[in-house]
Amino acid sequence: MAAATADMQAFPFQVPAEKTLMTSDALDQFRHIARARAFGRHVGSDRLIQAGLDALIAGVESPSLAMLAGLLRSEEPEASELFDQVLDELGLLFHPPPGPRAAKWAMAYWIAGQIADGSLDPAAGSHLIWADIAYDLGYPKELEPLVHCAHNLDGWEESWGVSVEELNGEAVEAAKQFLSKGPGAEARD
């Protein structure tokens, strides 16, 4: 016992910073899967369960997480519902309003919020708004700045004399401006 205590004191346990990083990575994985599913992309139950297991190991706290992470192969059909339950408990679940146009507008605000708060890469987020939302809404004026940012980030070349970081900053600012105007554009459609 004394030898074990001496070993523990000689090598202090320094998981908190690493655990915080692991928790952040696990939550990013949940956000990524939530976005994919919100845009109608299929995510296999094995990936949902693995994300739950990764989050559990990383120290993410959610009442239903252990149930998701512990699903057996025969219980895989329950993964989707449990995953949504965990997302809801973590405040990451997207709740689209009824109607396809209203849902697309809500998704635009949801994605812009993630760009603005730094939980979604500006290039990836503005691309989602451009390709999966603005197109379906007929490229409304309210989304033009974000679509412009997506075009710039998608076609960026070093010869432009502007850095990718500056373009990312413009996308974050465009997202914040869009959010500051608040919902309402869809009501005018």
C-alpha cells in the first residue's frame, strides 16, 4: 500500500485538462452527428453508439448516455431514439418547426449560431447554409452575406492577398449579423 501511494505521489494524476479536451471533442462529435441527421443524412446506429461510448469515456454527463453507450447489437434499433434523447439532455437537439420553409429558416439560425459561438468551423457552416439551406429557399437576401462567405472560403487561393483566417472572421461576423436581425424573414415569405 505504501509503495502504491509513493508511486501515485511521484506521478501526479493530471487528467482535468485532458478530460476537458476529451469532453470538448466528444461534444463536437455529437454536434457533427446532430447536424448530419438534421440535414437528413443517415448515420448508422453503430456510429451513434460509438459516439455515446466516446462521450461516456470523456466524462460527458447525461442521464441517458450510459444507456446509449451500452446498447448491444440486438438493441441497435433503439440507438436513434436514445441518441436524440442524449442530444436533448445536452441541449444539442435541433427541433425544426413544422413546414419545410420554416424548418430551413430555423436550420439557418441554428447553423449561424454554431458559427458565431465557435462550435462549427465557419467554412463548413457557411457551406451548409449555402448548399443545403439558401438554395432551397431561393437564395434570400438575408442569407447573401453567408453565401458570399461560403463562395470565398470554397474558392480561396493564396494569391488573393487575404488569409483564410480573415475570411473565416468575415463568416463569423456575417453569422452574427444574421442572428442579430432575428427571425422574421421567413414570416415575410
